[in-house]
Amino acid sequence: MIDVNETFNIAPANYTGTKRAVLIGINYTGQKGELSGCQNDVKNMKEYLIDALGFSENNITVLMDDANHIQPTRKNILSAFSSLSSKCMPGDVAYVHYSGHGANVRDANGDEDDGYDETLVPVDYYKSGQIRDDEVYEELIGAMRKGVHLTCLMDCCHSGTVLDLPYKYVANGYDGSMGLNNKFDFDRMRKFAIAAGVIGVAMCAMSQSRGDGGCWGCGCFEGAVNCFEDMSARVPLTLKD
């Protein structure tokens, strides 16, 4: 458990290494459920990381379904996660941003309270399948070395537990408590090193209030950075050993 009232920064003042990022924006151009703002989200976030936080463009990997970037396929997304976790060393700062569709499928191993795994929806989901939260954990969260300060912003529906973290916080303005995810299996995850600094920001609470079935972040980026900073005192910020 941590004090959520403590100031949080994507790049803490005492970091000693390299800043790296993976940014994923999927508009699903030409597909059913096409979105309009996810690529803009990534473009704006990239600009923010470089201009405001001093990230180097050389250390930012962008996946977008356009003609100019790596395609955000299932294989490429998991590869980007794996590459980031393998490159990051203790003292480094890592940032992951996903803007696109999120969904859920029936839980395959009994580690979910609600019986469903949350998923990310790659651009080729129709032939390659969705990315389960278990896979996100194994390739990104659990594979990250101790001492890396990792921030993840999952801007999609069903994003509340898509990182499969041991702790959860309900940022709905009513329930101000952080609690243990009772279904988190520490024995099963023992082979993975739990990251020393992980933040999971769930935007789905905002999207549900729209009432139109859309995701808050899937339509526009407006205010996302300010909103992220405003929320930073009310969400699960870090995992202690």
C-alpha cells in the first residue's frame, strides 16, 4: 500500500538512467468500430514527453495504424512491450500509452474476481485475437527489472485491471480506498520480478459517464495530460517490494 496523496511524476527527480516510451494509437481505420482520435492522442503525448519531460525521440517507439509507423498488430504490440522491458535497467524511466479499444473475454485461469480477463484490441484482432491482461503482465509488468520507474496509461474501456496488478484503487469519487486484488496469484507470478514503480491509470470510469458507449480517450485527447496530472493523487501510483 502507498500514500496516494504523495506527488507523482512520470519522470521522478531522482532517476539516474534513460527515459523510454512505447506509444500505441489505433483508429481501426476502415473497420467496424472505427475511432477518430487515438492517433492524435499518441501524437500529442509524444510531443508532451519530448517537450515537457525531456524524452529523446530516439527512445520513443510509436505504433499506429497509418502508413508511417509500426502497425499495432498483436505481434508488434507484445514485441514492443517485451523490448521495452528488456532494454530498461534499474534507474531508468519507462512510459507506456495505449489509446484504442479495450474489451474483456472469459477468464481462462481463474485469476479474475469478475470471471473475465481484460484485453487490449490490436488492429488485427479479427485474425490474431485480443491481448489478455495476463499477457500484458508477463511481457511488460512482470518482466520489468526492479528499480525501473514505469508509468502506464491505458486509455480504453475495461482498463481498470488490464495490467493485472496486485493492488487496485477505485477512482470514482466515492470509494477512496486501495485494496488487494484477492485473485492475484503471487505463486503463479513468482517467476516474474514485480516492477518497483508501476502506475495503472484507468480512464474507463470517465468513458462510462458519457453514456454513448464510447471510450473517453478513443474520441479525443483534449485535456488528457491535465486530467492525468489531476488524477495522479487519486490512483495507485507505485508498487512496493
